[in-house]
Amino acid sequence: MGAIVYIAVNLTTGHRYVGVTSRSLARRRYEHEWFALNERGKCPKFHAALRKYGVDSFRWSALEEHATFEEASTAEARLISEFAPEYNLTSGGEGTPGLRRSPEYRAAKSAAMKGRKHRQEVVEARREKLIGQKRSAAGRENIRLAMVGRHVPNDIRVRMSEAHRGIGHADEVKARMSHERTGRAKRKAVVVQPLGFRFESLAAAAATLGLSQALVSKYFRSGETTAAGFRFVRAG
């Protein structure tokens, strides 16, 4: 199935939107206008402009035609990188779920993404969405399992450290951390059952068993002594 890369230009401001579709341009235009009027879809900035200026204030035209949707998606990412259209919130080329990308496509996508930064409004929108969001117990456990045995390269560790340097905790976070440290017992040896192994600290036991120290410590603070099938007992 063929596909096209198209552009919509705001005749009032000159701002642009670049997209890709395997349908006709007329059909894709209708979909955008319907989503805009019904405040739906995944192009909020572009659709907001359609509502503000009116659908008749935009000129639509095809930029390129391609034999496959994958080729068109690669071209979309390239053109967005070249034009920097004002209404696009992503670098393009997302394609369809489950589509396997060729090495050539991935290389072109990587080249288009290098040095590109998200617009400030996108960063702020994502930050606002994450504030106060808490993961479920199942979600935290899935993350823990995914991290067990995972080695983080030193260069990644350095970048993570530099990224967090100078970032202060919010007052409520500081208060919670202080409360959790208050009255915390000194490190004591623990015995892990049913293995019968003795460790000099809870941290050493968690590291050896491939468990999250935070998870094990949480169980202890809540009065539990069992985590991930092991029972932790303070050595006398």
C-alpha cells in the first residue's frame, strides 16, 4: 500500500504541520478536522490551531509519495527534522504498532533525533502529568524484577549523577526522609532463611540475593520479615 507525506500550512501565521498517511489526503484532512472539532486525537497543538483559526485557514498539500508506509514514515521524520514545523510535537516516523523497522529506517530515525530537544511546552506537559503519580505495587515489582542482575555502565552512572547534581528535594520529601531516618537502628547482621546465610547488613543480603534494598527495608519498616520468598531475621 502506498503512502504520502503531507503538509498543512496556516495561511494566517505561516505555521505548519507535517504528517504521513496511507489514505488519501482528503480523507486524512477530514480526520484531522473531525478530531479537532471534537477535541480528540493525538495532535493537540495542531488541532487547537484548527479550532482557533478555522479549518478553512489551512492549505493542505502532498510533499512526497512513497511505495510503502515505512518509507513514507522515514521521509516524514526527515522532513520534520528539516522543516521544524511548529505544530508537530514529535519527531515523526512513529508509524503503526507492531510494525518491524528495517536497519535503514532506524538509522534515519536516529540521525533525525540527534541533537533534537523537546519543546518546553511538551516538557512541562509531561512533568505536570507525572507530578503526584504513584506506581502500583505490581508496577513497582515489575520494575524490580526487570532491574535484577542488570549492570549499568559506568558512563551511564556518571551521566545520571551529573543530571541529578544540584537538584533539591521538595520540602515534603525532605520531611518524609527525615522521619524515616529518625530512630533508625544501626546496621545489624541478618540471617536469611531458609538458606541460613548470615550477612553483616540488610543491604549486603539484598545485594547478594539480587533484591532491591529499598523493597526489603520497606518490609522491615512495616513490621514484615518476609520478602521475595526469603525470611530475614536480625542476628543476635
